Amino acid sequence: MPAGAAAASSDAGPSRQTEAAAEAEEHGLPRHAVEIARPLGFPITNSMIVSWVVALGLIVFARYATRNMQKVPGGAQNFLEWLVAGLHGLLEGIMGRHLANRTFWFFATAFIFILCLNWAGLVPGVGTIGWGRRTAAGFKVDQPFLRGANADLNLTLAMAVTFCAAWLVWALQEQGVRGVLREIFAPKGETAGLMKVLMVVVFFAAGCLEITSILFRPVSLSFRLYGNIFAGETMLETMAGLVPGLGWLLPIPFYFLELLVGFVQALVFMLLTAVFTLLICQHHEEEGHAAAHD
């Protein structure tokens, strides 16, 4: 093959690969959040904007609902009290009154915040308005002004790491250092003789596996939430561009599915973290109940 032809072929190869990659990414949400500003060197992404707007909206609503508390609630106060009472009752049934009262602030906030973020990502315009380019299939938004916050791994990882730090504090407060180590490594049940030695070895090995599981909890919690929300928003965007002219109609049935998925994922995050907390603090809870009965 002549040298000129070989050079042309080598130049055409990357070009074709670039075109193929562009075609492969024709539909779907961008994998990374887009930086839209950098004031004083601090990067601000489109997902951060959505999270701030949702947080501000929740604060304003809470202040509005509690600005003039009434003995017979109505309107916003009634809704807020119903939500708080329902979440507290659910957590108390799982964790017990003592632990639920101590940790309710975190789990209730996590559920409400995650739920609102998930549903905010479904608002028309989020992820579909921004800078882009025209393609054979229509206009493609490459840099949306807004993006679903939980479709950004940075936020879900931050929430998971925050829980793990709170979990460690709660465990040490409830059990102490020796109690935490005993809960993880100590053998359970009454044994004697050779069986006791065997159980010590078995539970020590199980404790090492538990430590590995604890270290990987931030990864599992963050990727579970991120993966489900990212996949749902990608599906909606893909359906919107699947048939030209029907982009407004095809995603509508899937919006109802994503509303349910957003609720379920918020509930799963809250329940998983609550169960993780209960498992490390359950002996203290049992002792508290026993003392109360005595």
C-alpha cells in the first residue's frame, strides 16, 4: 500500500471512530455533570444547581409550614406533620423508639431530600435545555443547563459517605469501642470447649468479611441510587429522541414509572441505612427495653 494511502487510511480510522462514538452517544444522558461556572476558582455544575434549588425549596416550605403553628393543623402544616409522623412511625417500627428518636433527623432528611431530587430530575427542561448541536436525528443537547442531581455520582457518594460517618458516631456512642468490636468479631451464643475455640475462629473470619462490607457500603449505596436514577433519565431521553416528531408523547408512560422508581429509591436508601444502624446498635436497644420493663 502506498505511503499516502496508508496515511489517509490512518487518518480516516480515528475519524470513523469519532463518528461512531458520536452516533453511539446520540441518545442518552451525558455521563458527567457539566461545569457551568467557576466563581473564585470554585466549580459549579448543572447538578449542583438543581440540588441547591431543591434544598432551598425544602427550607422555604418548612419555614412556611411552621411559621404559625396551630393546634388543629391545616394546609402546609398538616401535610408536613403527616409526613414527619409517618416517617417517624416507620422508623420506630424498625429501629425502636430510642434509636429512632436519636437518628430520625438524618433518615427523614435523607428520604425527603432524595425523593425531591429524584422527582426534580423529571421536571420538563431538566436535562433537555442547553447548548448542543444538530444531528441527523434532531437537535442533541450536549451541555444541559440543569441535570438531575442524583444522576451525578458525586452527590450520591457524598450522601453515602455522610451516612457512614454518622453510622460510626452512632455506633461508638451507643456501644463504645469495645462494644463495636465485640458486635463485629465476638462469637454469638453459648458454647464451651473445642466448639468455643472453633466459633471464635469462625466469627473472627466473619468479622473480617463484615469490615470489608462496611468499607464498601459507600460504594454500594452511592452506585445503587446513581445507577437507577441515571438509567431512568437516560431511558426518558432515549425515548424522546427515538421517533422524530413524537418526542413529547413516547416518554409520558415512562414518567409515571420513574415517579415510582424515584420514591422507591429514596425509601430503599433510608431503609438500608436504618437497618445498617440497627444492626450495630441493636444490643443497646434491647438493654434499654429490658431496663424499661424492669
